Amino acid sequence: MDWGMKNRLSQLIQADGHCLFLPVDHGYFQGPTRKLEAPGKTIEPLLDYADALFITRGVLRSSVDPKRSKPIILRVSGGASVVGKDLANEGITTSMEEALRLNVAAVGISIFVGTDYERESLLNLAKLVDEGERYGIPVMAVTAVGRELEKRDARYLALASRIAAELGAKVVKTYWCEGFEKVSRGCPVPVVMAGGPQVDTELEVLEFVYDGMQRGAIGVNLGRNIWQNDYPVAMIKAIRAIIHEKATAKESHELYNSLKGEPVAVR
């Protein structure tokens, strides 16, 4: 692996081998998502506690201060929306030259294994990996499932994650599931957990994050379960305690409860 590729990965995966990525790319197919209507205001108080942002080029340029940015994972796939026929019908929307211009640490793309657009999305990933290898930029593959939520089981996610690794992804973002160790053990590159829709309680989030870390994940890529929370700074600090401080779900929940009433500092 070339120096540039190693350097970019080291920006994302911290010295302890773990990571906390904050995705704010939801608008690329959902539009103005709840509590992400003004992305700059959402991102600002959370930035200090994230290891990297997963973001589109438009929101990066319009809403993130380049003088205090974190490492960037640039969302480079899209072309479908929630009102269209099929969310899986994505293409590559952003060139690798643009990624270099924005000085990103990695690029991210969704794959849709088991859908009508499986082949196209996998070939998109392969093409992006070729370009990434040329320029020293790692690719994170996102094992998207669209509306087919029943596919979030270990057998399917292990299949999709392994295919992503086989095609050259350096990191795979996938969903937590029962028996998550089947997913992580079958994937020869680091796996980070996605959050999906906001769940009912903070403890549920912290429990699946802790469980996934015990079963082989190196970290998380959580968005809505953080910035849609009533106390997003307390929530990201609690999750960070699991990822980087080896806290249990119970300990991190206690931390969340102790922090949620604190005022948020505004720079």
C-alpha cells in the first residue's frame, strides 16, 4: 500500500484501531432531513467529537469551515431519490479529481447487492477503486439495502460486505445485526456499523454499538441516532466512550444522562 493511501487511512482509523464517523450525507436522496435542514448548524457542535465526516461536496463547501474541518469521506454516488422508482439506481456523481481538489481522506459509494441494480452498483465500486488506487484515495463501500429492510441479517450483510472487500474497498460500512461476528469475520477489511433509522431509546443505540464492537466492528458511521437525538452532543460523547474508551453500554448510558442537561458551547 502506498504512503498516500496509508496516510489517508490513518486519518480515519485512529491509533487505537477504532473510529467514529459522522454521516451527514442524507440529503443526497432524502432532501432536507429532520434536524439536518441547516447542515452547518447540525455539524458545528458535533465536529470536535467525530473522527471524520461522511458528506457530499455541496454540503462540504457550503456548510463546513475549512479552517477547522475533520478528515472527509466524500459521498460520490447518487442519482436516485426517495420519490423516484428505485433508490438502488445510483451512479458515480463526483470525480476523483474533485475528491483530490477537496483534499479528502476517502470516498464513499453505496452498493445494492440483491437488487435489480446489483451489477451496476458493483461495477461502479470497482471503477471507483481503480481510480482510488491510482490517486492513493481509499474507498468506503456502503452495503445499502434501500426499502428492503428484511435483508438486514447476518447472511445477507456478510455476503454484501465480502463482495465489497473482494472488489477492493478499504473499509465497509454495513448494518449491525444479530450474529454480527459472521459479518466481521467474513470481511477481510475493517467494518464500521451504520445506524439506520432512529431507534426508540438511547440505550438501544448504545447496546448495539457495544455489541458490534465486541463482535469485530472497528467503529461506527452513525448519523440520525446522533443528530436527531434531543441531546446530540451528549449522545456522540457517549458513543465515543464505547468506541475509544472501552466503556460498556451501561457506562456510556450513564454518561449520556449526566451530560444531556449541559449547555452546548458555540464557537
